[in-house]
Amino acid sequence: MILSLLMSLVSIYPWNIGVTGYAVSADYTNENTYWATSEYISFDRKHKDLIVLGYDYEEIDFGDGLRVMRTLSGRGSWWASSVFRPSASFSYTISGRHEGAWLGGIQAEGDFSWIGYSASYTRKTWELQGQENEGYGWDEQVEQYGIFLHRYLGPHRVDAGYKTQRIGDNWYSLTVFSIYYRINYHLSFAGEHGFGNGRYMMDPFLLVFDTNPDILEQYFKARLTYRLSANYSVIGSYTRKDFTPAFSRNLYWDYGVQFYSLGVQARF
């Protein structure tokens, strides 16, 4: 009886299922190494109401020890109308050096006939351990506000936005420009550039959360997506980030990180 009721609800309110997996490696100019995997499962009602759950595993070798982090994240979005789609996101990170990091946020996005928008508020709390002069030893609160505008040009899209953060008494800000260009049915390109400064920068819409405590000065990102069929796609990306050390534990100068990512996506 319960099963038949659930099947009836699904037939009235049908959902699509998506599964995505990524493998990421990185090269640091200061000789640190990085490796990560990410898995996501999503449920959406014809690209409208959306539920996403994600799991990330990261390894960073600083030369004096391996740091491992695991993050569970999620996001739910409700299609109230085309001009207003509220959502909420969360994540929890644990690692050998951090007792834990909690994140919660709310978002809203929508599209008018000539322009679209997205806005977000995200709060993250790091429960840290270790020596205070190394950047560890207290709870660090991160608040981030974001506002973006976008416009569709046929199948293509351009975005421009601004993120600002408050961490203790310090404020950081980052300006971001991005473009999505559909080359043909099978192939599409996306590029993004951000500049300014920020720490633990977050994208609550994509469930991407930077765990690096140093100060991000700028980044470039390029992504190619190849659609194998109506249900399967392959995604490759390259990202370059430039950082300035935030704590005295970092005995090196400014450094850069190059990320290489390969993913597979399926949707039914």
C-alpha cells in the first residue's frame, strides 16, 4: 500500500536523477601536492525543484605531513516562479587538523525577460585546533555575501558579480566575470575570471567550497563539456589560482595552484 502510494506520487510529481563524479589533481608552485574526488547525486523536477547531495575527499601534502579532509554537502531549491527560486545549502567538513567546519546558507535566483539575478548569504564556522600563531586554535567565522547578474544571448550566457566576506575584523571582496558558450549540440565552453581577495571563497549554488586558508588574489577557470548523448556527458576543466600566505606558518612567498579536473555526468 505504501509502495503504491509512493509510485502514485512519483507519477504525479516526476523527478529526474543525476549522478556526477570528478577526479581532481593540482600542482603547487611551492611543491605541495593535491588530490581530490567529488561525487554528487541530484533529483530535479524537469530542471525545476532540485535536491543535491555531495561528498568530497581531499588530500594535501605540505611536505611535512598529509592533510585529509572530507566534506558532506547538500542543497535544496524550490521553483516558486521563473523570477524567484529560493534555495538553501549546507556542508560539514572534518579533517585531521580541523575538528570540523559547518556551513549554512540561503540563496535566491530568477530570470526576467531581459536579465537574470542570483543572490546569496553563506556563513561558515571553522572549529580549529593547534597553535594560534599558525592560524589554528580558535573558531573562525566566515560570512559571505554574493550578488550576480546574468543575461542570455541565444543559447549563450554571460555573468558578472561581486562577493564580499567578513572574517573577524577583516573584509575581503572578489569581482567575478564568466561566460558560457554553446559551440554545438555536443560541445560547450565555460570560462570564469575572479580578482580581488578572499579566503575560503564559496559557491553555494555549485556546492564548491575552498578549504585553503590563505588569501586568494585571483583565479582563471576554463571548462569543456562534451555531450556523448542525451543522458551522458564528459567534463574537463583547468583552474589557476594565485594566493598570498595568510599566516606565519607559511614560510614561502606568494604561490599559485593549477587544478586539473575530469568528470562524468549522467542524467535520467
